Amino acid sequence: MRQQVQNENRASFETKAAESLRRARKQPLMTPQESTDAFLALDRNRDGFLSRSELPPEMVILRSQFDKYDTDHDHRLSYSEFANYTDVVPDERGSAERAGHE
């Protein structure tokens, strides 16, 4: 019985470890350059931060989760806070790119 439990625990651990490794190897959804370009395109007043008013209406996800990514709660996103967003949300990339061409 003890051996069976140990084998099950080992298999469970190995499965979880393999899953964690797969997630760790996952590439960000934007390259650092794409993230920088998007941030600069959105930062219309060039203050180095993004306010809600600088986000186009099409960026529904970021607008609705702004407070989640604003980790220092200063009501604006620094580049690193924005980069946390671009690592996980691919759907709104076009909006940031279009904002730079207006």
C-alpha cells in the first residue's frame, strides 16, 4: 500500500512539474520590442505612463482590468505594468498599433 501511494504521489508530482515547465517555457504574447512600440504609441502625452484616457475604446480588456495591472495604484500604468498585460493578453494588440498611426 505504501509503495502504491508513493508511486501515485510521484506520478502526480511529475505531471504537475511537467505542466509547470511547459507554462514556464511559454513565450510572451508580444516581444519586448512590440510591447515597447505599443506602449509608446499609446502614450500620447509622452509622460512615460498610460492613463485610462489614453487607451482607445477598442482595448476593452485593458480598460476593464486597468486596476488589476496598476499594481502601485497610482491610476496610471508604467511600462512594466503594461508589459505584464502584454505578456498575457494578445487580443488587443491591433488597437495599440493603430493608435500609433492616427
